[in-house]
Amino acid sequence: MSEPFISPLTIPKCLDRLEKAKEALYRLRNANTFEEFGSHWASFLIHTGGILNALDAGSKMSPQGREWYGGVKRKGRADPLVAYMHQSRNTEEHTTEQVTAPRPPLPFGLRDQDTGEIDWDMGIDWGSGRPGEGNEITYDRKPNYYDPSRKRQMIIGGPTGPSLRPVMDRSKRVYWPPDEHEGKRLRERDPISLASIYLQYLEQLIETASEIA
């Protein structure tokens, strides 16, 4: 009988974290306030991060396990959804930054006309407006996460509800709420949809790990 690639203790721990992440997702769907939503989102990030931590630790018992999980990590770093969730979890656990934000009635964001990327993190202090030509009014603003490569932007309105904020890693690289996963564009980018897709991804990882454990 061949030796397992992954510690046999790994899968039960992953399944326990998975159930807790599913509970957090259920509570997210039923949150009544922005404060509740932010708390349950933090729980979701911590429990899903626990799955990856368990897989990482369990795979170190053999060269084959290390090779398998090394490939998982490389693909995850290149995947917008996986990378965003990983950095959000780091931000939640190791900084004082908020990873979710309430979106007030009649919210506004900046939409990049070339890429379609939307920056909802506008802040609330727009300062004083300056009258321009015709009926235009210009507002000075300093976005929290400014990307100088985004040249053509327009102000748009969006639906009410909680939103995800961009997060930064230690090298100050910005990770925007994702619009792609496993090479496919994400049609739904609200927090609940992204969390559901991420859970499916993690369930598949656990299934693969159980086959080689």
C-alpha cells in the first residue's frame, strides 16, 4: 500500500472549516445590517483561509504533496478571485483596514471606460464643487486607491448594498474586487456571488486532496 501524499488529519480539518464557511455564507445572505454583513464576511474569510492553511500544512508530509500544493498556490496567485480572497483574509486578520464597505443610497463610483473596472471606494468627502462651463460642476477628490494607468473614467451610479473594497498586500500592490476566475469572466460580482464561487473552488480542492490523502 502506497504512502499518502497528504496527512490523513488534513481532510477532516478542511471539512470542519468548510462547514463553518458555509454557515458564514448563510448568515451573509440573511444579514440585516452593514455591521452584521461585515462581521460575517470576516468569518467567511477566516474559515476559508483555514482550509488553505490546513492543505498547506498537510501537504508538507511528502514531496508529492508539496509539489501538488505548490501548483495550487501558483495558480491561485494568478487567479483574480483566489488572489483577492487570500489578500482580503490577510487584510482582515493582520491590519485595521476594512474589506467591506456600506454603499449608501444613490452611490457613485468611477468607471474606467477602457477596461470597465469600477472603483466604488469613492469616500464620502467630495469637498466643494466648482462651477464650470455650461451647467457642469467639478469636484475635487482623492480616491483611496489611485491607479495612474486609468485615464478615461466616468462617474456612474450603482445599486445599494454592501460592497467589497480593494485591498493591498505588504508590497502595496492593489487587488481589486475580481471580475475573472479560472480564465472566465464573472457575470455576477456582488459579495454573495463571489463567496459562493470561491466556496465551490475550495470544495473542489478538498475533493482532490481527499483522493491523494
